Amino acid sequence: GSNNLCCAVIDSEIDSHIVHLGTMGVYGYGTSGGEIPEGYIDVTLPGGREANILHPAYPGSVYHATKCLDALLFQFYQKNDNLRVTDLHQGIVWGTNTPQTIKDERLVNRFDYDGDYGTVLNRFLMQGAMGVPLTVYGTGGQTRGFIHITDTARCIEIAINNPPETGERVEIFNQIAETRRVRDVAKLVADQTGVEVNLLPNPRQEASENELDVSNRKFCSLGLDPITLDAALFDEVTEVVNKYKHRCDPTKILPASFWNKKRAEECASLDPNSVKIKVEA
């Protein structure tokens, strides 16, 4: 798809600016030992030569691997055809509405709560509102970048309004507001809703614990004032959950996709039919 898009832009001979919504996962989620810069990193090559190169790709899933392929395609077409491209390495989105979509129910955003498409904080908020123990994978020591959906929209707007010039390299932004450890996010939700935290076998092949320090200075310098995790903001998601909870299928709450055979074996005891939604008296 990305290759076809680039070819179409070239063939159109229109000076378009491509804005690509990517993922922080292109960097990988191991402990890097320092701050992850925005797209490019300073290195010292053999012989003491200094250079600023595209940050090495280290995907942790097939999805992240496809985003790495996108990134390389954009590098090629910028170099070969002078395409103007901005690549947004986005963190985990949470929240359900922006100031615009909340004005009319017909604009309400899709809300996924399953283990494949549901993002972790939205899943936790849904589970808490439904009285279901929070599904924390492994130890919950995974540190991830988070961003509210309002900031996602704002970042895309900023990127569109600040395109690279023709001939400039691919512009890359780290699109996150903050980093949090999954178990700490679970505690925030558990404290607010009163549900238990349930540590499950991890269906994903990933580090059980990691640190994550990420630069987001570019967006902040262009006017972004990031929304950070706040229990008061959780109410917005909970309201949506309560309004549509009759549509929830509890058998979709536990993970159903496993990243390799070993993960599948370790998760064999998970029973999707065991999840019970709390019924209000």
C-alpha cells in the first residue's frame, strides 16, 4: 500500500506531502540505555567518522515490521524522487473522543476492547467499568509511550502544517505524550474502579521489563501541550463503555492471538468463556 501510494504521487506530478501514521514500535521495546531520538541518531563509524543516520529498526511484531518497511520505502522515494514525507512514530492511543467528535454521536470513534485491536489503557478502562479483572500480560513491567486521541489529531494537524521542503530528508516525529509502565497504568484504573489486577501469561514475545525514554521535543516546540494520563479523563471513556456495554462480548476480552508457538503453549490455560461481566443488582 505505501509503495503504491508513493508511486501514485510520483505519477501524478503533484507536489504532495505524505503524512504517515506509524508506530513507536519501529524502535523496538528493549531497554536502549538512553533517550530514543526522533527518527535519526548520531553515530561514530569505523575510523572515527561521525554521521547522523536513520535509527536502526528493531520491530517486535509483524505489525511493527510492516511499519519498518514503510519507513525504508519513504527513505528510498525521498532520495530517488524527492517526495516530501513526514513519518509519525506514534505511541499507544487512549481516549475515545476529540473536542470535535464529542459534539455529535454520529462522529463517535471506534472502540476496540479485544486483545488484538484494543489498546491497553482503553481495554483496562472497559474491563474496570464492566467489573472484569484487568488483563495484564506477564509482569506488567512493559514500559510504553501513550498519547490521548485528541493529541493524535493535533499532531497530525501540526505535521500537515509543517511539511519538509522539497529535497529535505524524511521528517520524523515521535508522537507521544509520556511513557508509563503497564502495571502502573493498571493500578491507576484498579484504584478508580475497584477491580482486581489479573496477571496473565503473556501472549506476546517481548521483554517482561523495560525502560523507555523518548524524545518528543519537535512536536512540543511546534505548540503541542501534551495531555497526560489523568483519572479525571478516564470518565470520558467509562461513559462510552457504560452506554454501549450491552454490545460487549466477554469471550473477546482474553487474548486470542499468540506471537509464536511457545507463547501459545504458555497461554493454553486461558479460557475465553471464563470471563464474567459484573451484573448490577
